[in-house]
Amino acid sequence: MGGIGASGIILLVLIALLLFGPNKLPELGKAFGRTLREFKKGANDLLDDTKPASRVDVSPEQPELQKSERRLPE
């Protein structure tokens, strides 16, 4: 249930050869290689964490009031 197999790959190559012709296939291969290389480069750039994450202080500015000191606004 997994994979195309050798006969499937041969069939795909023959269909591509018929659709694009023998002169166009090398150009398509180069373009696909460049695209794949750029994708890998972008993915590696996202995964590299060379900069430390900056932290933001989210503590409240005023000290929290005791439960007995809390009141509803009048």
C-alpha cells in the first residue's frame, strides 16, 4: 500500500517526456532543483535560532491588592 514503484516512475517519466518533449525536461529539472534548494534554505533559516528570544515583562505596574482591599468602582 505504499509507494509508486518502478513501473509507476517509468510511466510518469514517459508521460512527462510526451508532454514537455526531450528539450524542455532538463530545464524543468533545473527549475525544480532550484525551487527545492530555496525551500530547504528557507526551512533551515526558520529552524536556526541563532538569536536568543527576547523576553517581555508582563508584570502588572501596580502591586496587586489584597482580597480585602479590592472594591468595585462606585
